[in-house]
Amino acid sequence: MSFSPSQSHASGVGARVARPAYAVLVLTSVHHVYGALLYRTPWRYHAVFVSLVAAALMAAGLALARTRPTAFAGRIGWWLFVVTTVAIPLGMIGAFEGAYNHVFKNLAYFGGVSPATLARLFPPPTYELPNDLWFELTGILQVAPAALATWRLVGPFRGRRSESTSIPAVDRRRRRLDG
């Protein structure tokens, strides 16, 4: 069974995934602008550009999927939305930037990992060890909307089960309970 916009209801599923994914992009922009100003590292502004491009690609893909859900163009639009969402707000930002760069870094730092190991895992000047609550908090918070978007994106797959993956004994019990 393919996962095309006509089956996924691009308007419903797409919007439910897009809202938290856009929240990730806004949050990472605020986080990186604040970090650029705080640490005098103007290269952090690149995150705003990446976020704008990702948001534009996601919006274009979702619009195409909504307006032409059964056409080839609609399927291309849906997959543009899905691939962009998975790659940037969920993967690059949620998993890498939020989870690794902030959650794991804070756990390691406050968990007592040696300074040498921290420097190897989080080399300066790309990384800053925790020294600003707002910077770390906005970095960690990127994980929450990314996790929500991920949950909503995989939602249509969670309920599906093929005959080859079902467990006969469980199926028989369900039929007895249902019937």
C-alpha cells in the first residue's frame, strides 16, 4: 500500500504534521539568532535561511498535495513535503541540533563527563558548553515539536498491519471478543 496524499488526507495529516514542524523551524531560528548575538558567532544566522527554505519547500509540497491529491504532481508534492520535513525539522534540527547538540550535551556536562571528552564530542567554537539558560532551554525545546511531528507523521503507519505480521492467536482472541 503506497502512502500517497489521497490515502493520507494531505489536508488533515499534512496540517497536523506541518504545525509542529513549522514550530521547530521558528524555534531554531530564534535559538540561533540568540546564539549568534550572545556568542558573537554570526555564522549561526544560517539556521534562519535553512528554516525559511525548508518552510517554503514544505508549504509548496503540501499545497500541491492538497490541490492535486490523486495526480502525479500531488504525489510529488506530498513526498517533497515528507522528505523535507523528515530531513530538516525532524532530522537535522530535532534529532541532531536538539537531541544531540543540547539534550545529550547537557546530560553529559551535568553528568560529570570529563572536559577532554566534552571537547572531543562538542568541539569549540562550534559548540558552547552550557553557560546560558535561555540558549540551552531553546535548544532542548526543539526536540518537543519535532517529536510531536514525528509521531503524527508515522501515525498513519502505526495502525496498519498486514496478514503476514499478525499473530494468529491474538487475532482469534480479538474475533472472540468482538463477535
